[in-house]
Amino acid sequence: MKVIETKQYQELSQLASNYISDKIKKKPNLTLGLATGGTPKKTYELLIEDHKNNGTSYNSVTTFNLDEYIGLDPENANSYHHYMNQTFFNHIDINRKNIFIPNGLALKMEQECREYEEKIKFQGGIDLQLLGIGANGHIGFNEPGTPFLSTTHVIELAPSTREANARFFDSIHDVPTHAITMGIASIIASKEILLLVSGEDKNAALKRLLTEEEPTEDFPASILKKHPHVTIIADKKALKGIGVMH
Ligand SMILES: O=P(O)(O)OC[C@H]1O[C@](O)(CO)[C@@H](O)[C@@H]1O
């Protein structure tokens, strides 16, 4: 895993945005895996700026999002469909038919999960997966204990995840209890992974990722150690007290 340290969140976001836009310039029909949450917000903002100022085009790009809450309508302000439209898709020239996000309202969830995997495979796999990390080490919504061999599935959210994400909702009671998420095997099948880590509340998770030896299902992000092409961009606060080789 290659670690790039930045001074703060702004610089982290600028590097991440440059990284992604360079990939699109090199491969205009890139298949991009996307994440939600607070961490990548500024990256999306800068990608939009880059699209407007430099003309980076998403016309031939295909995207697959990691996850979605179960039971939230795409119009719900807290759904990841809504997040992605507002934060990114509404501001770039992406072809709507090339956007894929798991359907949290599917009547047949098992079928939805299976078909999501098939769509990724049909597309030839994900070229670059953008990732965040939960304070408990989750990637996507794969909570501690999720099997490394998992593909897209329904998961019960950990209480700590619901608490952390309650900041986006009126009350913790409104945070869905379940989500549909790409599995750990689905994430790890991506050709390349870009993990963004910002802030002191991610320090312990990053320390565990960078220092502990063997991957363990108790700490989902640890599987990244087995992936041949992972780049981590982390700010000083996230890296505090962690010795990184430059
Ligand atoms: O960037 P945040 O808001 O800390 O979230 C970290 C991770 O948690 C999730 O939002 C799921 O809770 C992921 O999609 C994200 O990468």
C-alpha cells in the first residue's frame, strides 16, 4: 500500500481529484467505483471544477456506487442516490444509463444483490475504486465480522456506524438499520483502490490498517493489505503518531 501524506483535508481532496481525473484522461471509458460519506465530498467538488474548467468528460465513464441504505427512497435527502446526484452527477456530463447504485427499495433483495454483481462483471470489473473507511474499519458498509469472500449483500449496520451517520439525519432513530453494500470480495476485485482518510477520528483505524500484521475479518479494511494496487491519501490528523515511509 502506498501512503501519501497531505497537510490537511483540502490538499487530500485536491490530490484525490487529480488522481481520478488523470485516470479518466488516460482511459475515457473508465469504470469508476464511488463512495459516499463526508470524506469524498470535497473531492467531488474539485472534480466538478475540473470538469468545468478543463473539460474532463464523463461521457464514456461508468460508475458503480458501493452502497445504499435499505428503505430510503432515491429522493430522500439522506439516500446515497440523492447524495450522488446532488454532490456529483448533476454537475457533470455523465450518461445516466452508465450510473449504477444499489437499489435500497428492491422488493427482491437477493436478486438485486446478484444482479448488481452481474452488472459489474458485465462491465469488465471496476478499474478504480474510491474508498473511505469507517472508524471501526468498515469499507463500503461491510461491518466488522463480514466474510472476506462476501459479494454484494444486505448488512445490519453496527450501532457505532448508525451513531456516526446520525449527524446527517434529524435523529438516530431515522438512521436505517440495514444497508445493501458491495461485499469485500467485490471491492477487492477492483483493479485499483484509492482510499481517502481524513481527521483524527480515523487515526486509530488507519493505525490499525498500517501497523497490524495479518488481515482479519474483525477489521474489514485490513483486506486491503492483500491488494496489489492500493493508494492511501491521508491527512496529518489521520496519520498522527503513525510512522510512514516517504
Ligand atoms: O467519510 P465518512 O463519512 O467518515 O464515512 C466513511 C465510510 O462510511 C460510509 O459512509 C458508510 O458509512 C462509507 O461509504 C464511507 O466510505
